[in-house]
Amino acid sequence: MVDYSCSETTAAQFTMKQVKRTQTYLDDLNAIEAHIIARGDPQGAADLWLQIDGQVDLLTDPNHPRRKGLVVPGAIELVAHPNYLVILDEDATTVTVLNVLHVKRKFPHNR
């Protein structure tokens, strides 16, 4: 007979995290959407907004891929789209979503 019970260590590894979106993240995401709309692609803008924020939703899972900051030293980065990184801060219980950055822009970026 197979034992399917989880040990305490295994169960702790799957504790879901809280995701907090900052106003700067939302401002960045809205600015990206506005830029794409201004270029004549409102559907593409909406799709990209949903794709990026959908990847952020998945950060509740502590096993969802993210990486140590390559573009922003000391931060954590989520590659949410081939052209966009989401800049994060993370502790044991919370992922704080700080910014969205186009991969070709330098950080911090000026508005």
C-alpha cells in the first residue's frame, strides 16, 4: 500500500504567498497599455496587460519561476513576457510587485 500523506516539511513548501501590487507596478502596467493603444492596437494592449498580470497572479505559488535580479541587483525578477520583466521584493509570506520594466530600458527609468 502506498502512503500518500505529506510530511510537515513537504506541506510547508507549498504554503501559498500573498501577492501585493504596488501603485508603481499598476502605473507601469497602465503606461505600457496606453503606449500600445496609442500605436493602434487596443486588443494587443489588453492582451499584454492580462498576460503580465496573470503571471503575477501565479506568484502566490512559491515554486513559480523567478530569478535573482540580473537587471536590478538585489531584486527578484519575473520574466512575464519576452520583452517585460516584473521587479519584485519577496519575503517568507509575501511577494511585493514593484515595477514592470521593458528589457531594453535601464532601471530606474525616468518617466
